[in-house]
Amino acid sequence: GNADYRDSGLVFPDEFVFGSATASYQVEGAFDEDGRGPSIWDTFSKTPGNVWNGDTGDVAVDHYHRLDEDLDLMQRLGLQSYRFSIAWPRIQPPGSGPVNPKGVDFYSRLVDGLLERGIAPIATLYHWDLPQPLEDAGGWPARDTAYRFAEYARHAGEALGDRVHVWTTLNEPWCSAYLGYGSGAHAPGRIDGADSLRAVHHLNLGHGLAIQQLRDVVTKDDAQFSVTLNFHVLRGVDDTADEAKRRIDGLANRAFTWPMLRGEYPADLLQDTSSVTDWSFVQDGDLAAIHQPIDLLGVNYYSTATVRVWDGISPRQNNDGHKDMGGSAWPGADDIEFLAQPGPHTAMGWNIAPEGLEELLVSLSGQFPGLPLMVTENGAAFDDVVEDGAVHDADRTDYLRRHFTAARRALQRGVDLRGYQVWSLFDNYEWGYGYSKRFGIVRVDYDTLERLMKDSAHWYAELIKTRTIPDVPGLG
Ligand code: GBH
């Protein structure tokens, strides 16, 4: 029905691309093979106290060694696209200098295997695995990292630019900057508000410089260039709603969209963070370098957030469910409280709000007219149970059904939405939560590494085949 986003029979247009997504450190394993160097996630995950159960990505789901089997699985699902990320420390183990041919070879085989099966490759250059030597030299708060990233982008574009359909520079720079350098919940686990804003700027700069390099070397005529952002869809509760939403929107969303798509930082963001930094790290010419035309904006969406200006009396909520490492993901916004969201929730504790996705897509298409959008991640973790060789994950299937309905409604309202990549193809390494959270539509048994299509995967295969949103078995 209308309010619950469980419409049945909605049909997607022929051009709409159905796919699924993963990321290098979360699935590959083979952490020290074929010349791969350490990344900040190797270091962080091996430092006690950072990740649930001490889990690391050393093996992950062993995708590096199971490439052919996994490609066949994608084909059985009928995927039209596969969104993966390239591990920078496989391509340039020290983070600079010549390419490592064996690292390039893995992604070359992946791309060829996808193309042989009629699956469009969507390659992300950076899904959080910074080569450790670059962190040792200062990480994203250091300007040089942006130049190193552009150099890496050029190498990747030279190696794969004749075949990759969609290039994405960064995945969720919000996480890299604010969780990596502000709250400390993600690698490298540094805690400093000013550093997190320096990281924001140098990630933005890295994006713009990388787009320029890619345009220079990519030879596939119809290749598209993009970036993927995670958006905060905000709600307010009291008379502080407008202020709280404006400030968090500035830090979370406009800190990236404005420089990339309008060539400026929002004046209110600079003002709101003036007690943290004077932004003197923004140099002449940087905004022009960042403001590059792109062909597609990638949108990652999971849930909404409710904010208010804190009165100093009620207890503050931990804002994203991560373990409290002592830092804040919100520089200059220590007085803003994130309230618990009304349920239902996923196993991450994130509220389920498909209307937030529709609202976000409509809002972005209004803010940036003419820019095509793609949902590059959406999905959910639930506590799956294996019964007689099956996983009857009606909860995940229903989550996906409702969010596909939201996407279809956005299309109906005129949004230029090109496709949808379900997060994730496999259960995998969920960062600070290790292997404790399962997002896959394909289950992975972490003892045997066997893959098993969950009910949600069968449902998705049916959606792709019919281009019509199917009912959910047991739920109608
Ligand atoms: C994505 O991160 C990642 O790209 C992917 O690697 C990961 O596995 C997947 O999602 C699942 O986590 O508004 O303050 O409450 C998503 C990370 C999760 C960050 C929700 C913001 C809400 C913060 N986002 N979170 S808050």
C-alpha cells in the first residue's frame, strides 16, 4: 500500500540496471598475497580493542581465490552490474610509484569475467583501504594524499579504462573523514576534529584530481565518471529542528556535494566549524579542481536520523551504533544530539524507513538538476538462521522490496535514477562489527566459506528477470 511501501507489480524501465555491491577489504582476503601491501584497515583491525571479536579481513570471504565461482554465482542471479572496489595497496603497495602487475591482473580478470557474462563493471577506486605508508606520512589530513590518489587513479584508468563501464572515485568520504579521523570508529582511528575537516577537504580534492586523470586516460567511449556519497536524511523534533538539521546537513551532505557539484563550501559550514578550524588548508584553485563535471552521482542509503540541539540535560545517544572510541564524528556540533529512531530496526539498530530513500532521491534531483543518480548501496543486516540448507530471510527481502518500491516511486516522480546496487552480494567483513553482522543476499559459512543463496537472493533474481517487484513469500 501507499504508506508501507509494499506496492506489488511495479515495473522498472528496460534501461534500469539491477546489480549488487561489495568492497575489496570486506570480501577479498589474501591480505598478503601477490605483493599486496598493508592498508590502514589491516593495521586497525589487528590493533586490539578496535573491532568486534578481533576480526580481521585476512581471509574475509576469500573472494580473491574464488573469483570464478563468484562470477558464476553473479550470473546465476542474473546481475546486470557488479559494483566492486579496487584495493589501492594491491595496485601500488607503498601508495606511490609503479604498479604491481599481479595486483592489476586480479582486477583485469575480474573485469573480463564480468564482461564475458554480460555484467557491467562498476569500479570504485577507494573504499577505505588506504596504503599504510600514506597514513604514516599523514593520511587524508595531509594534502599530499590527494595527489597520490590522483596518481593511483591514473594507473587504474590506464589498466582497466578500456573495459570498465562506471568509474567511482570515493565511497562515502563522510566515513573516511569523520569516522577515520574524528570519532576513531574506523581506520586509522585518529581522533581530532580539525584533522577530520582537513580529511574532508583532501578527499574532495582527491576526487576532483582523480576525475581529471581518469578522463585523460580512460579509452572506453561511453564510460561514466562518478562519486558515491552516503547521505544523512534528517528529521527534527522540537523548535531546534531547523538549526539541528541545517548544521548536520552541512557537515554530512553539503560538505561534499557543494564543492564537488557547485564549486564552493557552504558559508554556514565554515561558520559552524570556525572554532575547530579556519579552513586555511583550502588553497587557491582547489575548488575549481574539485568541481569537475560528473556523469552520475552514487547514493548510499540505509536509514534516517533524528537530531536536535542538546539542552545539556538529557543523555546524548551514541550517534551511529559504533563503539564509543572517545571522539566525535561531528566537529563543531557537540551540542547536537542524535535521538533514538522509532522502529522497526535492522540488526545494526538502524531504523527501516523506505520513505527516506524516496525523499532523498527527489531532493537530490531537485538540488542538482540534470545529474543522473544511481543507488550504489542499500540493504540490511538481520540475524539469519539456516534451516535445512536455506535462509528464509523474509525480513531482508521485505526491506529490499520496500526500498525498491521507494526507488520506483522516485522514478515515477521524474527522478533520473539509472540503477540500484544491493548491499551486499555476500555476507562479509562489516568493518568495526567484524563478521557479526550479515548484509548478504548470499550467505557465507565462515568455517567452510561455502556460498548459499538466501531467499532474498532468489527474490532478487526474480525481480531482475521480470523487472517487476515480486511479492515476498509469506508476507504477500
Ligand atoms: C556502508 O557504510 C559502507 O559503504 C559499506 O562498506 C558497509 O558495509 C555498509 O554501508 C553497511 O554498513 O546518522 O549518525 O546515525 C554505511 C555507513 C551507516 C554511516 C549509517 C552512517 C548513520 C550515522 N553509514 N550511519 S548517524
